[in-house]
Amino acid sequence: MTTAAQPPRPIVTPCVKVCAVDGASGYCLGCRRTLPEIAGWARLSDAERAAIMAALPDRPDPMIALMAATRP
């Protein structure tokens, strides 16, 4: 008897497909993660990803700073 291989379970991500990192803050404009967090996301444990996701709402919104910098 063979068992069917289970597909990998999806990884929860805050990505909203707006991938641009603000040079001043280092945060992605879409999800507020840093480049190292984005690059290592698939290798992080569920607990590590959950901790980052919990911290995201408390991070500064890089769009606010970006918009302020572009105003005359």
C-alpha cells in the first residue's frame, strides 16, 4: 500500500505583492518586513514567522516617511 504524497502546506506571509524597500527605514513598502526577513521567510520556523507578523503593526509605516519626503 502506498500513501499519496501530501503537498506542502502553504506558508503564511504578510506579502501584498508591493515589493519595494524604503532605503531610509529598510522596510518593505508593502509588508513592512526587512530584506533579511523577506529573504529568509521560507526557512524560518512557524514561531519565528509568527513573531515577525505580530511585530509588523508596530513598525513605522514607510509610506508616510516616503510621502513626506516627496512633498515640496
